Amino acid sequence: MKITFIGANHEVTGSCTYAEACGKRFLVDFGMEQGTDVYENARIPCPPSAIDFVLLTHAHIDHSGLLPLLYAGGFAGDIHATEATCNLSSIMLRDSAHIQEFEAEWRSRKGRRKGLDDTEPLYTLADAEGAISKLVPHPYDEEIVLSDDANGRIAVRFTDAGHLLGSASIEIWLTEGNVTKKIVFSGDIGNLSQPLIRDPQYIDSADYAVMESTYGNRKHERVLSYVEDLAALIQKTLDRGGNVVIPSFAVGRTQELLYFIRQIKERGLVTGHDRFPVYVDSPLAIEATRVFMENKNSCFDEEAMSYVNRGINPIVFDDLKIAVTSDESKMINFDRTPKVIISASGMCEAGRIKHHLKHNLWHRESLVLFVGYQANNTLGRSLVEGAKNVKLFGEDITVAAEIRVLPGISGHADVDGLDKWVSHLPKSATVFVNHGEDTAMEDYRAHLEELGYKAFAPYSGAWCDLITGEFVNTEPVRVVKKSAPSTGYQRLCASLDRLSALVKQSKGLTNKDLAKLTDSINNLCAKWED
């Protein structure tokens, strides 16, 4: 029984942990890195085809975004998650693939003018569809046996983590012979008293826990009411004739904002601007909003369900306008009526939000309102930290608009919320801290030790023997180059994994077939060696 830490170690994004137990190899999450890549990640120590299954905590791309690349490399197992996570992942992975293909084509067109080679997408829509076909939905709070044979028994249970629709902490029971160890992966732990979805549910037993630490050294600013604060910002901006531009994560945060704005309109908290328009400019957000309503019974909290029980959709209201096509998106900025624009992505790194920033950042009347975490080295982080000029689509844009952060609105638990989650575990549990920036991880690790837990902050490549408790950390390897390896090279590595697996599986072939396969590989090598 062994786990190896791969991603989101001393970094916030790219979550991935590899496990070997009971004759099986599996992953918990396989997410995409976003923002600054500080440390080199260890490679998964087996080809994708050798991975038996994946456990997915939730649909956010920093936890799920590399599953299509895994599929492209030969993975053929199941991806286990809650039903809502499967629903959301099916649209988010397609959207991610679309972005990969669109941006590769855009860079290719730009590169051709300079005589450069075309850019390959990290993965394609076909790869995303392949990964989606492997999703297996499960309900909350039900023990599921994934393996039970001579090598051992693996059982899991998904518990509501309160971070996103369908998000889960995952309890895993591993039994080899007469030894059973329980390891819990927290996933992203939700903030308390968030709109729409339930608060985190807690787990009371574990031998080991792997828990996030995004806000491990910070407390959220407490506010009396998000609704009143948001209404005041909208009122102020519309009064001066500007637009409220909200970079928002399409899944989760957008639906929360719609829930708030419904209440603002219902209570008449913005005056003098009757029927002010609210635009949702994100096809992904529109699809996600539908998924939210489809999973209301299993995921909504009591307040949201009170609307549903009265026949009211809590995230839809009059004057809500939907922009699906690119032409509809462009027309938003030609309409001079002061308005609220909610658009993805939440960190301003891709998507339609960049166009809205281009049209609004230089207007003093407008407000750019951030409502979520901004990772290092993202455009959103630069704006929050006071950038005076930014570059969008090759053009320098002066930042004259008001830049604000809506305090307290976060999908992640702060240090108090993390403490509440871990306090339900026995002090005998060993806790591994991940999914946090350097200082947050180390500060929270030290804090856990003060609370009486044995705690570690592993770097990528570190491992733990779950039977003996032996933990071996690794020396951090900092990224030398600022830019990540090309997407084409990453796809090539995935193909190499697939080829290696094919060679290993070929032992039973006839000599004739082995000769054909050998000739094909040698011919391919000769072609590219010339």
C-alpha cells in the first residue's frame, strides 16, 4: 500500500495523487496546472494503460483537466465520481478541449505569419469524449466496492465537501490480508454558509488524510450579507453610467452570483435602474446552470430548496440575458445601457471575459469585480494587485476602471473551516497537506502539529507506505523555464506511454505479428531520425 504525490504540492492547482494497493493502480484526481508552475511535477510511475481506475473529487479543471490526456495515452479504466460531478465534467472537459483546440489554431495562424510550425492542442475533443465515456456516477454516502479478490479489497465512499455541486471528500478503505487502512482525500473543502449548495459534511475516522490548504494561513473577511454588499457595488457603478464586469468561474461561482442577483432584484435593493440587464456570457456557464437544477435534490441547501418547493427557479430571473454565440457576445459591448456582465474565465486567462475587459478596463465608470481566488501569474491576480496597464490581444490597455474584490465570497474554507474539517478526525491520523502555495502549506502543516496531528507537506514525488507509515519526502525541483513544455511534446509523451504499453502487451503475439510490429516501430523511428 503506497501513495505517491504527483500534483498540487506546494502549488494550488494540478491535483493528482497516485496509489498502489490490493494489486491495483489508481489516481485520485488528474488536474491541469493553472497560473504559475513553480515546481516540476513527478511523472506518474506507470503508463496510463496500467492505471485501473480514477477517483475524481470534483469537476473543476485543476482536478479533472488532464483526464482526456490520460485517455489519449491509453487509459481504459473507469472514472468514479458523484453523479453531479459526472454531469459537470461532461460539459467542462468538452469546453476545455474546445479551448485547447481553439487556442492551438489561433497560435498556429499567428505562427504561420512568422514561418513557425503549427501548435498542437494538448488534447482534442475526441480525447475529451473518450474520457467522458469512462465516467461512472455514484450517490453520496454509499460504500462502493471497486475491487475484491485475492489481492485485496478496495471500497470507497463519497461525502459532500460543500465546495461545488457534486464535490466530494473520498473515503478509501484498503485491505490486504488482515490489514485494513483508511485514507481520506478531502478534495476542496467548501466555505461555510455559501449559497445554493450544502455545507461540508464531516468524516470521523481515518488512518491517513490528504487535505487541501488553499487558505491555510488566512481567514476570510466576514461580511454581514453578500447580497447587500453586491447590491451596493452594482448601485454605485450603474449610477455613474458604468458596467459591472465580473470574471467568474463558469461552474459554481456564476450560479451563486445569479442566486444573489435574484434576491437583489426581488428585494429592490438597486434603485433608479429598473430592470437593469444581467448578461451571462459563457456557454459553459449556461450548460452548468442547467446541470445545477437537474441535481437540486441531492445538492441544494435548505434555503435554495425553499425556492424550488414554491415552484421558483432560484438562479433565473427577469432581465437575465444569455449570450451563446460569439456574435451575441460581441453585441454586449455595443449596447451602451449600464449592465452587469458575468463571463468566464474567473482568472481572466481565457474565454470571453478578455474581450469584456478590453472594452471596459479603460473606462473610469466601470467596475471589474473579482469573486474568486486568483492564482499567481494570472491576469486576474495582476489586476487585483494593482496593475496600471495590461496587454490584451496584443494591445496595451490602461487600467482606469475600479477594481474590487467582493470580500468573503470564496468556495474554499479558510483556516477556521479547515480546522473544523480536520477536527472530526482522530489525533492518531497522519495528515498530508497539499493544494496550497508554499507558505500556506507550510504554515498549515505547522498549525496541525500544534493541534496535535502528525503532519507533512510533501513535494511532488514524495511517497508514503500506508502499512508501515514510512514517509519519504523529496527535494523540490523548481521549474527552470517559465513556459511549460509544448502541448505537442506532452501529447508525444502520452503516445510514448501508449506505445510502451502496447509493446508489453505483445508477448502473446505470433512471431509474424511481432515482426510486423517491430518493423512498424523501426520504420517510424527511421523516418524521424533522418
